[in-house]
Amino acid sequence: YSNQWEGLRAYLRKILKPIDTPSVFCGEVQKKSDILSNSIFSFCYENMLSDNDYITEKIFDSMLSGCIPIYLGSSNILEYIPKDTFIDVRNFNNLDELYKYTNNLSSYEIDIMRESICDYIQSKDADIFRNQYFASTVTSEIMSKLDAR
């Protein structure tokens, strides 16, 4: 397990680019990770805002691409994902405040946040969002229903 995560950490460090002038991507996307890996931030807004535990791939796509998620979605996100790994839109009164915050983050602060993302992705806390966990949970549920017959 640890060798696998060290490989991921090395990969993320390789794809993280030095921070230049931020740009905004417009256009057709062939591969989401190509766009995200060239971005510092990405908006990760869930389709449903009021439901607890509704956390989709959006925030993880951003994290795995070395991009800092700007998240709005599950009201209990902090029960699953540490606050130092994303920017919570709920902490701002409006988009102007959010813009000022992100625009004033130093390279050092961004690097620290990216390091926190790497640490979280490698941790056991992130296991519940992995494919293996999902497959195991679905399989267990199916087997329990079959056994109950």
C-alpha cells in the first residue's frame, strides 16, 4: 500500500506546475484531467446542495489532478474530507470575497494545501471513496440479500 501511495505522491508532485498567472479554460474538453492539471483551482459544485453524504467524483477529480477544489455541495463534507484540502464556498458571503481570498493566497499557502490533499488521498480516511470500497460494499449487500433467502 505505501509504495502505491508514494508513487501517487511522486506523480502529483511531477504534475504540479509552478504558479504563474492564472487563466480560465474555455472550450471543449477531451480529457478532464488535462485541464485540471494545468489549473490551480476548480469549481466543484455538486448537483444537490441540501443532502448530506452526497459527495461525487468532482472534488476527487480535482484533487487527483493536483488542483485545489472550490467546493459547494454536501452539508456534512467536513465529516469526510478535511477542511485544509479544499476551499469551502460556504465560508464566503459572495463570489467577490471568494475571488479575493483565492487571489491573495501565496504560493506557499497553495503548496501547503496541495500537500494536505496528497496526505488525505493517501490516508485510510479516503478509503471509503475508493472503487474497491464501493465494490466491496455492493458485493456484501448482494451477498447478505442472497443469504437471507
